[in-house]
Amino acid sequence: MDLRKLQKIVVNALEDIKGKDIEVINTTKLTSMFDRVVIATGDSNRQVKALANNVIVKVKEAGGEIVSTEGEEAGEWVLVDIGDIVVHVMQPAVRAYYNLEELWQVTPAQRRKAAEQAAGE
């Protein structure tokens, strides 16, 4: 599946369930393991699980394949591996603690540029 289409499906699925602070990070120059990291926040265990589940359902409906998922039981941080895109859905405290945006060493300007490049590819 086309990366832009897959990214749009993921972001739309997160927006459908009212995911907050959705970040798309272009990682093509940082790792060869995947091309995008998508990070979103859910307010509760239930919402985090629902957000991740909606991503899974929407990707499968579009003909995409889910490689694996982790963390569905607890619902504090659910990871959905879609191959080219890795989706992290987290509760606010978990997201603040792990600060994946900083881990990928992406500044706000780089984030905007990566998002613009991802949208325009």
C-alpha cells in the first residue's frame, strides 16, 4: 500500500476516535526499519484501546496488514506495527514520561517539515 495513503488512513482513524496531539514523524533518514512514527494521546485506558483498535480496523479494511500489536491489555500505551508505520497511542502521563518525540531527536521545525514532506510525497 502507498505510504501516503496508509498514513492518511492511520491519522483519520485516530481523529475518528478523538485522538489528541497527533504527531507524524518522518523517520526515513533516521532508520531503515520503518518510514513513519505516529504518536497520539488518549485520555483513558478505554480511549487508548479504542484508538489503537480503530487504526487496526481501518488499515485492515483498506487492505493493509498489521504486523503486530503490543499493550492492548493495560491500555496505557498501545503500539501498532503496520510495517512502514509504527503507531504509538499513549495516555498523557506515559507520553510525557517517554517523550518519544525527543527520543527521535526531532525539533518542532523538523516535525513540521517532515509532516509537510510526508503529505506532499
